[in-house]
Amino acid sequence: MSPGLAVFILLNNYFHDVDTAMLLASGLAMWAVIKNLDNNREEKVVEYFIDMYRSVARLAKFSLYWILIGGIPR
């Protein structure tokens, strides 16, 4: 195996594991925010939640795509 291929596989495995952790963390973060949103339904809080949801959903989608695509060579 060439050194370049070995480095590629090593980095791919590392980023695959990091993205798996990011997907789990984003799910747990959204769970915590949704749980606390039930207690406070002010308009500003709901707007902030929607903005946060969009950002976390984007991060979760990226992580999921990387897990699927990065899992091919793994």
C-alpha cells in the first residue's frame, strides 16, 4: 500500500468518527433545546429556536452525508 493511500484511509477514518460524534452531539443539543422550549414560548425564544434548528440541521445533514460517503472506502 502506498503511503499516500494509507494517509487517505487514516484521515477518512478519523473524519468519519468525528462526524459520527457531531451527528450525535447535534441530536442531543436539539433534544435539550426542544425540551427547554416547552417551558418558554415567547416570540423571541421561538425565533431563536428556529434559527438554531436551521444551523444544527445543516450541520447534521453534512455529518450524515460525510458518514455515508466516507463509509464507502472504509
